[in-house]
Amino acid sequence: MALPEATTRTRVAAKPDRRGRRRRGSLTHPAPVAWAMISPALLFVLVFVLVPLGFAIYISLTNWPLIGSYRFVGLDNYRAMFSDTAFGQSVLYTLLYTAIVTVPILLVGYAMAVVVRARRRGATLLRTIFFLPYVIGLSTLSFITVLEAQPDSGAVNVVLKTLGITGGSTAWLVDAPLATGLICVLVVWGVSGLTMVLLLSGMQAIPPETYESAETEGAGWWQREWHITIPMMRRTIAMSLILSVIGSFLAFTQFFILTQGGPGRATTPVVMYIYQRAFVQLQVGAATALSIALVVVVGLISAGQFWLLREKD
């Protein structure tokens, strides 16, 4: 007996394909399902990233005060930043600070990663000790440093006087070069643990057979590090440098707690200057324009680092 045409079509449509899976009409149009799955993430980005960014751009085009009415001024805030000497001074200081701390953070983090990557006794304890300052945080470390850097009672002067380096009454936080040096040492100590973790993950991803082959060929420790570890960790090193540079450009906490940007404006980084324009001078529109300019500059620097440190074939 002949089957109805509709029944035949149904059986043919349900026939398995060559890979043993049944064809389903819903799989031929996955767009609604995909949009439904990514819609929460898109909504999150829209509400917490795109809308605030658009509103910030609008504020930067006004003379928005912290309290009171405002008016539209166009690009005046952006043009004014090129003639703002205080802003230029903060940019130069931020560049100097970034140049001082970036390489030591990488070198200290790499040295710590080398020490703890071997499966020897005490490696886990050392890994915890090295990472502990980052867990404590720069805020807590900065408050501790304020106490320990006091001219007459701080442990810094006591130790340095015992070693015969200083006279024991150095005012670290009221002299710009000394304050900058102290902050740089604090940051290298507090942040190198994160770099250690990042580099350690890259080191552990290298196959042990690679080192064994090189050792069989007579390569020493330094040759293995230079020709195997560093080239194979190029992306990890690039990520560590980018995070370090971005963190240096956005530095605020340690300067706010230790020096308040002083003496004068000698230790005022860019973010602290923007903070002062917004919440001390009540010029939110101008401060927002400076913030957007900072975001653009940091993005360009990060893109340049990605390009310089890209992995070549």
C-alpha cells in the first residue's frame, strides 16, 4: 500500500545523514539561539561599558561642574589640555615612573619564578611568600610604609642607619626624588608576585622534553633560558609587560597615601591630577576629557606593545 506523501516526506527528513546525526530544522537557523545565549553579556557590556563611555564623552564636551548647571563647550576641554603645564608635568612624571618600575618588576618576577618553578622542598612556601605582598595590596602596604618611613621612628631609617647608609633621620616623603624612589621600591616589591605567577604559568607549559634534549646537546642553564624559555614565553612576557605598563599609567593609590602628590606637584601622576581637577577644583568636564585622552593613550601604548612583542613565525 502506498504511503501518503506527507508521511514519506517526514521519514525522509528524519533520515540520518552521513555522520549518523539526524537533520533537524532548528539547527539550520541557529541565529535566534545564539543571540539568546549572548544577550546577557551584550546587555552587561551595554549597561556598564558603552552607556557610561558615551555619557563620559558627552560630559567631556561640557564645562560640567561637580555641583551646579553646565553648558556645552565642544572641544575646548581637549584643546585646553595642550596648554595645561600642570597636566604636562604629570604626564612626564608618569612616564618617568613607568620607565623606572617596568623593567625591575619583570626581572624580579622572572627571578622569583625561576626560584619556585623547580619541584624542590620549600618551593611552595617560597611561592606563597613571594605572592603575599600582592595579596595584601598596595593600599595596606602604603599605609605601613607611611609609618615605617617616618624620619625619627620609622624602621627604614633605623635599618639604613645600622648599615651606615644614612644618618637615621631622612625625611623620605617630603623630598621628591627620595619619595619617588621609595614608592618605586614599594611597587616593585608589591607587584612582582603577580608577574611571578604569570611567568610561572608560562614556564610550566613548556614541555620538559625540550629542556632534556637541550641538556643532552650540552646546553647550559643560561643557554636553555635564553634559547628555550624566553622565546617560548614571548606571549606571557608581553602580557606581563602590558599589565605592568597599564598599571603604572593608572597609578594612584600609593601616591595618594604616601605623598598626596607633593611636595607641590612633584610626585603627581596623571590619575591623581585628574582626580584633583574633578574633586578638588570641581572641573568634572575637563577632568573627563583628560580621562578619555588617557584611555586613548594607554590603548595606543598597549597596541604598540602587542605589535613589538608579537610572536613571529
